[in-house]
Amino acid sequence: MKRIMIVEDDKNVAELLKKYIGEIDHSLETALFSRASEAYRYAKVELVELFILDIQLLDYKGTSLAKQLRALPQYKFTPIIFASGLSGEELAMYRDVKCHSFLIKTFTKNEFVKAFLEALELSNKMSIPTKT
């Protein structure tokens, strides 16, 4: 089962993203976190195939979390989608962290589905090391 991680401190947005993912493929497991630190601890233990990160989180920035994730060998090329209201920072992270895509809040369901399906397709094509 593929695991998708959503790191979003707005509960309504997090639940909406989870709903969209369930409508796309109900077999995907979705892990929700509002704090970057909790998400990072989880990602070190459980394999995640796609990340959806907000930029402004409760404890520290999603861009910092993305850098931490990229430093872990298992996530060097894992698709990351930024979902935030801050357009300038996403554009810089798109290049620096090699995120797959970004969504500017308030994005539409169609915009989310398109970005998600493209990232999921990339994840499916990648050879992800198995957890031992």
C-alpha cells in the first residue's frame, strides 16, 4: 500500500486533501501531520511515497522539512508537492529542493488532482528501496 504524507496545520485543508486523495484512489494510506517535527520523525520510520507540504507550519517551515527529507537517502527523489499561500517561496523551493509541483492556496480540486496524479505516476515509476 502506498503511503502519502500531508503536512498541513489547517485542519480543514488537510481533511480536504485527504478527501481528494481518497476519491482518486481509496487504497492509498494518508498520514496527516500539523507539525513538521512529527512528520519528520514518522518519515524516518515509515516509508512515504509522496509528500504534500504546507510552507507555514506550527513549529517550523515546510521548506526546512523538505530539505531534511531530501537529506535522507530514501527520499532523495520522492515527489514533493508544496501547497501554500506563499508563491515566492515555493518557486525557490521548486528549484532548491526539487519538488515536483506546488499549489497556491486556494487551489481548485482539479488543480490538486492534476498535480497529485502526476506526482503519484512519478512515484510509481521510481524504484523505492524497501524498508528492512
